[in-house]
Amino acid sequence: MQRNKYLVAATVALALTSMPLAVWAQPKVTIAIKAEKEVNVTAKGKQVKKRVAAKGVQPGEEIIYTLSYVNSGTEAAKDVVISDPIPTGTAYIPGSASDADDLTFSIDKGKSFKKPTLLTYELKGSGGKMEKKVAAPEEYTDIRWTIPQIPAGGKGSVNFKVKVK
Amino acid sequence: MKRNLFAALAISAIAAAGVPATAGASTTAGTTILNVVTVDYKDASNTTSFSAAFSTTVTVNLVKAGLNVSTPPSSANYTPAFACAPLGSYASGGTFSALYALTATANGQDTYKLSISNTATNASTSSAAYTILKADGTVQAPSTSAASDLVLNSAIVVGTSGTDTLLFPGGSLKSAAQGGFAAGAIVVVDYGATKTAYLVKNVILGHAAGYSVNGTVASTTTGNATTEQRDQVQVQAFANVNGIGNGGTAPAFNTTAPAVGTVVGEMAIVKIDVSAVSNVKGNDATVDYKLTATDSSGNNTQYVGSAGASCTAGNFLATKLEILKEVRNFTDNGNFGATATSNPGQVLEYQVTVTNTGGQAIAAAVLDNIPSYTKLVVYKDGYGVGDDTVTTGYFAQVSDGVNTVNLTTDASGEVAAQPAAPAPAVGFGKAAGVAAGLPLNFYLGQGSSVSAGGTVPSCSDSTKNTQALCVSPLKWNSTYTIKYRVKVD
């Protein structure tokens, strides 16, 4: 009887600890940014490029932004969208964004995102007619990656470069 | 495919309303580049949405650059250009002065090193000094011939507000305590082909955009954004005060604004003073001067002059005193000439003329002697006036062409007779006695005394030490005349 009492208590305890698992299972994505720049250093008599933290930059220099994500939750995160406005005072460097995931850009401050070839706007041409122009990379205002799913415990990073005006 | 086409048209319509601005050329030092990334996602059941955000900042560094050296602005829409100030002729010991403008072209505040040098020819001494002036001509930094630091600001425009306010990235400009843009400073706004100088009227410093989630630990939450408040520099017309410069116009940024990405640089007006004392008889002194301005890197040097050449201040005129002695028979009322004839007992009058045909002469003294077989004629009441049989009293007369003073044998009588400014003294003299062979001393010029010569100036007003300043009724090449009389034994 005494043993049964302990068994009941253990069963209840197990039930109590297992119940929250079902309720709290959810994704938990953390995000971080690293700003770096490349500098030339001499190693073993050779000039090599090395990435260092970009605390200060000069106009014309490039900043490499690395956006790192981790799903530390207990279930997969779905329809993950990483959005990053191109920082004011910089211009996106064409082709620099990692293209592993669905990559789109905006030229209207994030209202709409499209692939680069579909980013167009109209401008009055020399003949007075409105002409459609494909946006230049330095005109991009936002960049966005869409990742269908990040499994629990999954992590990754995307990156892009800008040039300081 | 059809959906994509519609989407493309939709974005065209949105974007057509606001054509993206073209990229600027540069960014002000101290600008904070803020990057905020957001991640949005859903749970597996697709029912709950989550967001997290993170930010990082990067600061734009100073890109050092040399100053633009030019003549001061003289009108609106001027194109800065450098030329050495025109040459002139100055009295030996006089001062040549010229104004130049130094304008910052970097993307932020820097401290520039200034120094000046001079090379003189035919001079015993020479000097070159520079003074930093404010827009109204008052002194900002006192005259020096030593090296000194000059802090100048510059920044890159990101927009304008109203008719007169320039906008810069929030938090990028230095405060007044840090030597930043301040009311009264001259700033040069770049309009592309031309530039216009304005005066700073007011400065309002803002702050950079910010985001509360940052640091080294990755974020699982979103934070709060702080909107950027741009730094503002309000400007007004740079009017010509005391001949320093002239911006020529008031700002009207609502109709004509500087392009985004162009430089607004602070301008310093520098006055260069050069002086020399010529020391070679008949040869004027010349002085070459060069002001050197280097940024804090030491790599960008600009000159008033050039790397290989200086500017020339002009000619500091060598002293060229001419002296002429003439005589006439006073008793017979003869004319002055090289010679005269006289009977015993008649009175001769001598005239010594000292003319300055060059630079100013200092310590000008004339030594003469009572001629042989004569006695000096001394008058009791004035030169040529009163009893002429006395041995102490008035014996000579000296004139600078404007004022005339009678001289007494002991030099005491002419002290009170000297005129007041601008020619504070004509001359003094003394006679050792009346007998033949005794010396007659004459001390000429401004600042002369009973025992020492003064300045025989190039101009009748010695403060006007250039021919350009010595205008009528003042007279260039001043002439002093001494007269005394003797009786033939």
C-alpha cells in the first residue's frame, strides 16, 4: 500500500511535469547583427584581408552585416521573415546579399518587396513621356529574406554589404 | 506569372510617386549608421506570430582633407581661386597686409596647423605674422609668427529646411563647447559650379536615431526606436563689414538649395602682415612670405603661395635722403644758388634742403659748421626778428613743408613751438656759439628731440607709409628745409 502511494505520487508528478510541455512547446527565434569591415593585414609576408568589427568607418568603405538567427525553442518556426532596412547613409552593394533563401528587396521603404528585376519606377524621360526604370541597387531601401522553416535548435545566418556614402 | 506581373505593376505605381534620391558623395564624420533587423515568424500551427529585433551602430570617421586657400569671397556665387595679393611699395619698416580665406573641405571638424615663413632681400630685419579674423574684421586669434592650431568645421548636407536652414545627420556635428559651428562663423555652401558664403545665425543640435535592443546578446524581443533629430545650422547673408568679405546674398534654400551630399565648410579669414627694414643704400628690400596650413594627418598641406613658391609682399623702399646746400646774399636780397658774392659786413643766408626720395629715414641729423670768415647771426625775438647783435637767441629756422619752427642756440626755445599730430615734431637745433668753425646741429623729423634726430618719412604723414595711402594734401617724398644766416667779417 505504501509502495502504491509512492507510485501514485510519482505518476501525478510525471503528469504535472509532462503537461506543460504540451502547452509551452513553441518556437523561440533570437536575432543578432554583426557589423564588420575588411582590412588588409600582412601575415607571414603576405597581404591578406581580415574582417574586423566595424566601430568606425570612412565614407566609401564597405560594411559587412551578418544577421544570425537561432531557434532555441522547442518546435519549428515557420514563415520566418528577416527584414532589414538598408541603413541611412549607406547604399546596398549589388549582389552582396546571401541568396540561399528567398531574397527580395524594396524601393519604397518596406511597403512592398520584389526580386531586383521587378523593382521598377517611372520617371519622366527626355521626350516628356513617363519611362519605366529598373531600380539601381543603391536605390534599394530594404532587404528581406524569407525562410520557410527553422527547425527547433536550427540556426543560420544571412549577410549583405553596404557602402558608406 | 500573371500574379507576378500585377505585383510588378503595383510596385511601379507606389514607387512612381517618389523617385529614389541618388546617392550622395559622402557622409559627415560622427554620423551614426543604425541598422535594425527584425525577424517575424509563426509557430508550427501557424496560429501565433512572434517578432524579435536587434540593432547595431557604426560611426562614420573623419576623412581628413586639405584646406581650400583662396581670396576672400567678394560676391554671391563666387568660384574660389587663389592669387597672391597685389604687390605694393612700402616705406622701410612699413607693413604690407593682405587677406586670404581658408575653407575646410573635409567631412567633419579637424584641427589644422598653421605656420608662416618669410625670406627677405636687402633687409636688416623682416617679419611675417598672421591673424585670424572674424567675419566683421575683429580679431579671433591674435597675430603670431609662430605655429598655431586652427579648428575648422565642415559637414555634408543631407537636406534643407525652410529658406535658411541646412540639415546634417543628427548627432554628427560638434557642440559649441567642442568648437563646432557657432553663430557668426562663415560657412561656404557648395552649389556645384559656384559657392556662396553665409554667416551662421543659429545652431540646433539634434541626435541620431536609436534602438533600445543592442549589445552582444542576441535578442528574442522587439525594442523601442528613437527617431533621428537632424542637426540644424541656420544661416544668413554674409554682409561686407570692414572690408573683410562679401557673401553677396541671403540664403533662399526654398528656391535654390545645395545638393544632398555636398560639403558645407567653415571659412577662416587670415590677415597676413609683412614688414621689413631695408638696409642696402639705394636698393629696396623685398620679402617673400608663405603661410602653410596642414590638416591633422600631416598629409594634406596647402599654402598661401604654393609648395614651391612664396608670395611677394612688394618693395620696402630703401632710404634715399638727398641733401642740397645753397646760399644767397640776404642783404642784397639775392636768390639761392650754388654760390653767392658778398661784401664784408653783408649777411649771407644758407639753405640746407633734405629730401626723402625713398623709404623712411630714422635718426635724421644734419651737422654743419659756421663758415670761415663769418659769424652766426642770432636774433633776439625770432628768426630774422628783433635785435641781431645778441649771442643767444634764435639762429635758424627748420620747415617740413607744412610747419616751420624757429630754433634757438641752446635748443630750448623750439620745444614749445613744435606742431601737434600728425607731425608731432619738425626739428630741433643748437649752436655751439657764433664764431666761425663752431658746429651747428640740426635734428630733423617726426619724433626728433633736442639731442636726437627723428623720422624723415616717405609721406608727410608718417602713418601713411605707402604711396597708395599718402594722398593729397599729404605729400610723398617729404622735404625738410633748414635756414641760417651769417655775417661776413
